[in-house]
Amino acid sequence: MEFRILGPVRLLADGREDTLSGTKQRTMFATLVLAAGRGVSDEYLGRMLWDEHPPGTAPAQLHTYASRLRPRIGPDVRLVRIRSGYRLLAEHVHCDLTRFTDLSGDGFRALREQRFEAAADLLRAALECWSGEALADVTDHLASAERPRLEEARLAALEARIEADLITGRHRRLIPELTGLVARHPMRERFRALLMTALSRSERQAEAMSLYLDGRRLLADELGVEPGRLLVRTYQEILSGEARAVMPHRPAH
């Protein structure tokens, strides 16, 4: 048995994929998986399924969704009714979010310990747990509540994996990936700083400088702010020629 929420919400059992029956049942299941064994109140489930105005039949509908879930999650998983809520007990079931969290945590630790090849491998394995946009087929209410933190965790792991690859000398092959990431996340200064470093180490200093100036203009036009310390420091290191020798500046994890 395996639970998947980092992409379309799915159950995998005996090699078969179960998409569950409809958006609301997937939403209830994903909400319980995200709770990681903690109880979830009827009130919260109602908000995730129907927003602030659940129907009068919400308790009965939750009971129906729970009844339909139980035979699908198998005998090793228990969906129990607690006082005014539900709890999913699945201690020994594989879950893509749990695996991602464990692997990325190990990867961040390896990066702090300067075990860069191991960090890159661990973080790459963590990112492979994702099969698309997290919570891809749940209600907008659950997606709005939970997807931003999951996406932030993915981006942080991606930044760290790229940093580890950059430190181990893969700067040239990283440029296409980082170029796409800067285009998709133009306000995320770390991707821009990593691309500047990769360009500088690939004898493309002029492009690195231009990338900094583009980012500075964007921040000024859109937010009225100057670049943060990371971008400024990376720019200064490129100017001085230090960017080829120093490691990228890592945030704490």
C-alpha cells in the first residue's frame, strides 16, 4: 500500500492505482494523510470540502466518504471515528510526502556537512517523489491551504540540489535548468544567484552581470526594493573574480 499526494491524489495497492471516487473523497483522504496520524475535526474537513459554508448534510456526507474509503485503504490501515472528527492510522504505509521529507532532510544535512555528492543524490531522490503539482485533483480550498507550503519545500530542496551539483562542478549542465527556473520564478533570488554563479564559472561573466541587472530592475519596478544580500554578494564576487572559487551562500535548513 502506498499513499500519493505529491501530484494527483492516489492509492496504490498490489500494483493497482486507485484514483478514489471524486474530488471530495480525494480531498478528505488527502486531508487525513496530511494530518500524519493526528485527528482531524469535522469542522476542518468541512472547510476543506465546502469552504466556509458546508451544507447541513455535511456530517452525513463525511460519514459516507469515510465508509467508502475504508474498504479501499486495506486492512493494515485504520480510519477511525474520534470525537467530532476522523483519524487515519497508517504507520507502516509508504507515503510520498513522508519519503520526500525524510530524503530532503538527509540531503540538507549532507549539504551542511559538505558531503556534496551525497547531498545531490539524496535531494535528487527526494525530488523524484513528486509526480506533478501537489494535491492536483482536490478542492480549491485544500489546495489553497496546503499546496503553498508543499511547493515551498519542493523549491527549497531543488535549490539545495542545484547548489550541491554546482559545487561538484556541474555548472555547465545546470545552466539550461536554471534558466528555465529563473523564468518561472523571477522573484526567487536564490535561483538567480545560482544561475549567475553557473554562468560565471562557465566563462560567461557578461551574461551573469546582465542577469543581475535584469533582476535588480525587476525588483525595483515590481516591488520597489533593492536586491537582497545574496544577489548583491554574488554580483560582487563575480566582479572580483571570486565566484569561481567560493561556494554559494547557503541558507540554514
